[in-house]
Amino acid sequence: MAQALRSAAPSVADDPMTALIDFHTVTGIGDTVWQAQRLQLEALLTWQQSLASLQQELWDEWVCRWGGGVPIDG
């Protein structure tokens, strides 16, 4: 008859924080997640900067046409 063997390593149910820390340490996924979030934030900021530049250009053109003069750069 076969006997079930228990592992000496703690299971996730016994100590979830240790298992989580070990997982991040072994696989390096924590660094990967942080790097992905940083890249997403940089992409968002770049996109917002381009929209702000476009809005400023449109505002300057409106001022030149309808506002009666050249816009003052601030």
C-alpha cells in the first residue's frame, strides 16, 4: 500500500507571507511589476505632455487670429 508523504516545506496555508516573499525573491517578479508600472506611468505622462503642447498650440493660434495679437510666452 502507498503512503502519503508530507513535505517539510511550509504550505501557503501555513504561512502565506513567507510564501509570497519567497515567490517574489525567487522569480524576481516584484521588480518586473515595478518596472512595468514605471513604464506605464512614463507613457501616460508623455501622452499628457503631448496633449498639453497641442492645446497650447491651438490656444496660441486662436489668440493670434481672434485675440488681436501675438501671445506672450510665459
